[in-house]
Amino acid sequence: MGANSRLTIATHALAWMALNERSGAELTTSEQIAGSVKTNPVVIRRLMSEMGKAGLISSQRGANAGWRLAKAPEAISLRDINDALGAEAAFAMHRNEPSAICPVARGIRPALAPVYARVDDAVSRELAATSLADVLRDTLGVDGA
């Protein structure tokens, strides 16, 4: 089971947009972002659609199409981005109903549910505590840029 990279890609895209805007650009295209992420522009457009629905970015259509951040990078948290992507729980119960005659099967869900809820709360708090501006600052600090 692999980890989901959508939050990483979306955050990369929005950080790139923030840097592009800081450099004076009014709009960013999917091709520009895709070049940095090293993915297909279609992947970026799908993510940007979700970011737009969440109000994190706005778009301009037509000959000079592109996106811009709808909020300052300081006002966008990683939780906002994750929520825009349809955040899912870190862990889930098994899909099949466990055996009613097994004592472990009867008790596993009630035992794990509060643990999983605490994990999800901790993840949500951590993501809320980090802004897009924090990510961009830390990213640029890696190579001394």
C-alpha cells in the first residue's frame, strides 16, 4: 500500500504559484507547474480544479489562461489544501463485517476507532499549523535560494 502524494503535489503547485507571483507574474499555467513537478499538465489541471472549488485559487480563461492564488500564502494552511483534496482518514476499518462469534472481531472496531480518531486529529492539527508561506520559506532555504 503506497502513500498518497496528492497533498505533496498540490502543495508543490501552490508554492510554485506563490513564488511565481512573488516574482511579478500575474498568472501561472499548468505547463509551468508541471515542468517543476515533472508530471503531466493534466494532473496539475485536475488538482487546480479542486483548489479552485475550495477557494484557494482563482482562474482566468481564454488566450491568457492561468491561475493565481486567491489568498495570501500565509492564509493557506496545509489543512486547507488537504481538505480541498477531500482529505481521508489516515486509517480505516476493514471493509468486511468481522465475525460476530469472535471476541477479537467484536471488539476490534470499538478499540481502534478512538485511536484512529486521535491520529486524524493530530494530523489535522499539524497540517493546520503549517502555512503555504512556511513551506515556501523552508523550501527556498534548502538550497540557499
